[in-house]
Amino acid sequence: MIAWAGLERMALGLPADPLDVQPRSRWPLDGEAKAVIGHGKRGAKA
């Protein structure tokens, strides 16, 4: 799915995204959502 999105951007002639973003585990899909205690693989122990 990510590769397809890249192909679509390339076909439209859009520039590549900068690679200066640091990955984060369990990055929320909704930036406005509040964090839920105990959510994720590690749960509340992490």
C-alpha cells in the first residue's frame, strides 16, 4: 500500500517526501485523539 502511494505520487510528478521524520512506535492515526493508558502491545507496563 505504501509503495502504491509512492507510485501514484511519482506518476503525478509530485516531489518525494523528505526523509527527516523520526519513526515512533504506536504513532496514533488521529493526531487529535488523546492517549489511552494501557493501549498497545506493551500495555501500561511500558
